[in-house]
Amino acid sequence: MLLYIHIPFCDSKCFYCAFNSYVDLFHLKKEYMTSLKIQLKYELKKIPNQKLKSIFFGGGTPSCIDAIYYEDIFIELKEFISKDTEITTEANPNSASKQWLNDMKNLGVNRVSFGVQSFDDKKLKFLGRNHNHTQAIDAINNAKEVGFEHINCDIIYDTAIDTKELIQNDLNIIKTLPIDHISAYSLTIEEGTKFFDRANVQIENEEMTRYIFNSLSTDGFSQYEISNFSKNEKARSQHNFGYWEKEDYLGVGAGAVGCFEDTRYYPKKDVQEYIANPIEYEKEEKLSKEDTKFEKLFLGLRSAVGVSLDILSKSEIQKVELLEKEKKVYIKNNRFYNYDFLITDEIVLFIED
């Protein structure tokens, strides 16, 4: 069982951000965290006597909220946490002070994920980030100094200003830092973002994508999902793996998503409405067997999770066997795996056609 906790507050709204986050609601943070605790207690009643595999604080920006506001959350979580529970917090370099990192670690957080996106100041400004490369480097080093063993760095590529030299400089800096995990995301333009109505902000370049992937591999980061790379298996995100394996997950907070016993549910997105009634969902949807099958197929093939042959029809298995002959996938222990995560869409379409 996984748990996702959403913090909707941000210092600034990045130009590409489509997440449920706000820069003008900090006056509600105390009330929000109180309501968060109420919903958390409600959700945890679904899993009595269970231990959580992972807990993930996302946003928004969790580091915008002082560590003291998380104390009651960890009190509620205490009986659901084991020594093996992965507890991750996202953080931004400008707000994750060394004191904040130390306080969160003392509460039980054992993994931190920094929204760096680039170490190039011009690119950071282009993306609407409000930190600079020095702050990013300092934040990562501070996390290591206070005792975090597992540190992730997010980077973004496929922007209009990317060059091989810029990308290589980012990769060179990464090699000097105590990072054991990289999440490398292609820039996506979504409706409602500041980038949506702007022309020429994104350039998809498969050659550049493969260059980044190959460079990370050369530098010791093994790809285990289309956007995720780790130094070793221990550094892999267990929370992400849970999603890809279609485990149940609880979603707590305004704009979070949960999925429990084949029902996906959505807490209210509006922060004030959420505060007023944190245990009333905005909507629920029952997943059909076909929905679940498609998600297992798509998520499994874009990651090292793979897909069980047992969920496929006889004709679909025959297509998988054909793909194996063409060296597009390989079969092992009644599961099949993708050689090239970048062609996942094509493989899924072929199998389901």
C-alpha cells in the first residue's frame, strides 16, 4: 500500500506547471494541514494493521511549509510506518533550507527529491523557476550533509533553448553531486499553463533524448523507467514502482488522487472547499477490467516492471511472441519486458489492435 500526500502551496508558478498548486493561499496553510490530518485519519481506516510500503509528499512544494506543520501528520502515520517504509518529500532548492531538511529527516523522511530542472540560470529563468544553479547545488549538498542517503534530482529537456552543450553541462554537474537518482522529463505543454499559449517553447528531439539517456547510463545511472534512472536498485523509487505495478494507493490532500480496490477517487481540488470538508471526494470512478489491463500494459512496458502474460488473450500473446522474434521485447518467467521504453506506445497499440 502506498500513500500520496499533496501540498498545494508554491512560492511561484512555473511556466510549465499544470499541478494543483497556488502562490496566494499561504494564509490557509494552518487550516489546510489540520484538514489534511482529518482526511489522513479517514483514509488510514481503510488499511487497519497494515504497514505502508511508501509515503510521498508532493505538490506544489512541500518545502514551502515549515517542518513543524508535519509533526501531527507523522504522529498519525507512526503505527503504519515500518523500518522499510520509503518516505519521500519533494523540495525546491530555494525553500529547502538545511534546517528544514534536517527537521524533515528527524521526522522520518528518508528520501528527498529536488525540483532542479537545470543547472543553467538562463534555462531556469526560461522555465519560470525561482532558484539559481548555486542554490540547487547547495540544497543537494545540504541534504547529503544532514544525512540523506537517497537524493533525486529532476531535470527537464526538450525546451527550445536546449543545446548539446547546455545539456552536457547539466550532466557534468550532476556527476559531481551526491545524487543517486535522476528523473529526466521531456517538457510537456498542457492547457492552463503559462507555456500553453506561447509558441516555440518546446522542441522534441529524439536524438537529444537518446543522447541524454546514453550519457546517464555511461555516468552510472541505470534506466528503469522511461524517465527514471538510478545508481543501483536500492536507489530506485519504491513509490513509483508501486504505481507501475498497479498497487493500491491512498491519496490525501487537495488535488490528490487515490485508487483503492479498483476505485479511483479524487479529493476536492479547491483548497478552501477541501478545508471545509476534507473527506468528501470530488468524484469517484470504478475501473473496469479493461481499464486495469491497459494501465498494467502501458505502465509495465514503460518500466522495468514488465507485464504478466496471464492478463493477455491468446491472440495478444501471439503478438508478443512475434515482438520477441523481432527483438522488441523479451520474455522471462511468464512476463515480458520492453527493450526500448521510447517505443512503448507503438508496442501497446500493436498488442491491443
